[in-house]
Amino acid sequence: MDIHKPKPWRGWREFLKEYATIVIGVLTALAFEQAVEWLHWQGKVRLAERAIQTDLALTADLASERVALSRCLDDRLNVLNALVEATHPSAGLLPADAGGYPMPAPYRAPPRAWNTQAWEGVMADGTYAHLKPDRARALSLLYYTVGNMREANFAEKNEAPDLDVLEDKAITLTPDKRVELLQHIAKLRWFNQDLTKVSKQILRRIDDAGYLPPLKDTERRLASEYSQAMMCRYAKEDLKDRVLKGWFTLHR
């Protein structure tokens, strides 16, 4: 077996040349590795942005739906409140479209899936760290608000069936029952007002992120059988002002 022994250096110049060759080779390898990693994360960021764009387009529709229905929901609660406070209240007399928006029960606001999975994926796989810091903070705050919206909408959904007694003709509303129903109505009114305000905040933040769909496209989707939000007589008027004005933002 032939063993090639390293040649001895002939002076400092040859040593420095050999040293520089090694150092440049290592630095080149490291730079190439970093470039490959940077390209990998840039690809992940682009995929994340597309997923977030799709996710926030749906979220914008849900928030717009609440804005479109807010006053009709409030009118419905006014009808229920007047019914309970009547001198001789009786159940089972409530028309399906009382308040201007059809409902299958005395009161039902749209229970929606306020999705945050796209953002949770960005956080879980490390893509968050490769977003621009301002954008990462803005999106984090936006999705935090969406998560709060989901919880409030769920609580509202659970509160609404307490008014179902109003469609039972066999029920006589005692004074205590009337007080109980008025408390439920007041709580649902608060939910509606709060969820509408938060919806406008969400729409403002989606607008700041550059992902707010055109209003005409939103109106077309809200007129579908799945939503029917455009049946509310206030919908077109209120959707013109769906983005909360004067809301604090770092983008404007």
C-alpha cells in the first residue's frame, strides 16, 4: 500500500496559501449551506402566506356576516324582549322572520368555525421565526383575536337555546321565568354587540395584512343559501362600513 505523506511546507507563504485554501473552502461550504437553508425557509414562508391568505379570506367572510346581520339580530332580540315584557305574555306566537331575518328558533345567531389552524401550523413548524418581525406580530395579534371570537361565538351558541321556551304554546310565563328570559336576552344582546365590534377589528387587521376580499365578492358569498346574511335589510348599508375606522395599527 502506498502512503502519501504530506509534503512539508516550504516557508510561511506556502503555509498561508494552504491555510487560505482550507478556510475559503469551509466558508464556501457554510455559505452554500446557509443559502440552501434560506431558500428552503423562503419557500416555506411563501406556502404559509398562501395558506394564511386562503384562511383569512374565509375569516373575512365570517366577520362580514356578523356585521351584516348585527342589527337584524338586535331587532330580533327587541321582538323577544317585547314579547316577554307584554302584559299577558304567551309563547308560541313568534313568526320565523320576526326582526327581519329568518330563524328556525326564537333566536339563533350564525355559529361559525373561526379557524386558526393555518397560523398554528406556521407556529409549529418554525416558519414564524422567518417572517418579517412586524408581520409576524401583526398576524399573531390577528389570530389571537380570531381565537377569542371563536370562544365568544361558542358561548353565544350555548346561550341561545335558553330562549326556546318561547315557541312552546303550552308554557305560561311566570314572573320569575320572565325575569330569567330577560336576563338571557340581555346577555345575547351583549354577545351580539361585542362580536360585531370584534368582527370589525378583525376585518381591519385583515385589511392591514393585505388579505381583505373585495366587498362585492363578499356580498355574493353572503347571499348564498349557506349564509343568507344579505336578507337582512341593513346588510348592504352596514357592510359599507365593515372595517373599523380609527383602530390602532402600525401599518398606516
